[in-house]
Amino acid sequence: MNQAKPVVAILGGTGKEGPGLALRWAKAGYPILIGSRQAEKAQATAQEINQTLGLQTVQGYENTQAARQAEICVLTVVQTAHQEALIGLKEALQGKILVDATARVDFRDPKPPAPPTAARIAQDLLGEGVRVVAAFQNVPAAALRKLDQPLHSHVLVCADDLAAAQAVIQLAHDGGMNAYYAGGLDNAIVVEGLTALLISLNKHYKTKTASICVAGLPEA
């Protein structure tokens, strides 16, 4: 493993978004751990990513095992599994950065959610021992897997801890995305709401790749 970069665990990493993020970060040299409720599923996804990239550095574990071994954990579970996952991972996440990519939006009827944000819920549940960052809610999963194409997607990063936000901004950059600090965890309610707009755009225009780009700022 490349110890020059932090170990990243993608928890719930066998769904739509997790494998795409894993592909990009593994390609950039990050040691990646895929987490799942079933270790066998995580190992199968890890093997697929390794075969795609010609690597042997991506490993699969049960979620708790993956979280314990990582420095940065990225939660990519479906919104209905959000709180249950946090409760089960609370002890394993202590002392780490948790990137919460949850947008509490129903694909069938996309509407902006009410406060508090998913990340604020996570921070309150996990306590001060975990630095929670909200990010990657608006990145199209379909585009993440297309490594041969530019990823025209900017990431809005919300956190109460600026150093943790900067670590996640670096992750985004290394994955081929621009990223910007957008304020504290409570601001992420707007970011979650943008997901509802993007789903509606995708449905209307019959695509899967609508995303957010920030104008008027220097590339970060």
C-alpha cells in the first residue's frame, strides 16, 4: 500500500456511487478499502476495481473492519440506511474523518429535504470524536466510472472543521474534480436539495450525468 496517502474506506461501497469513487482514488494512488454489510460483496467489488486498473491495492471488508483500518471514511449508503449505518459504525469511526455523501432525496419524487442535514445528523450521533464532512452528494455515479472522459462536476464541501474540509477537497482534486469549501455542516441542506434538482433534470432530459459547476471563482 502507498502510505504517502491516507487510507480511504468507502462504506457501503458496493452501490452506485462508491465503486466509481474507489476507481478514481485507487487510480490516484490511494489505498482503498471497500466496505459492505457483507464482506463477500466488498471483496467482489474490490477485485473488479483491481482488474479494471491492473492493481492489487483495493481490498474488501465488512463495513466495521474497513472503517477501523482507514483514516478517512466515505459513507455512500442509500438514504434509508443512513442512521442504521451510523449507529453500527459509531465506535469504529472515532478519531477519523467521515465524509457523508448522503442526500435525503427520494428518486421517485425528488424534493429538497427539511433540516437538519444528513451530515449534522451524523455529527450529532457520532459525537466530537469524529470530524464529519458533507461532500459528493451531487456527483453523477454514471460519470465517475468513465475514467477515459473528463469529469465535469464540482464538489461542494461543507464542514465545521476547516482542516477536515481541506482533506476532502484534496480527495476530490485527486479524483479529477474541482471542489470548494461551502461553509458549515448546516449549509449542506442546500447541497442535498440540489440533488433533487439534478434528479429532476436527468428525468426530464433523459440523461444520468447532470451535475453542478461553480462559476465566478478561481479553480480550487
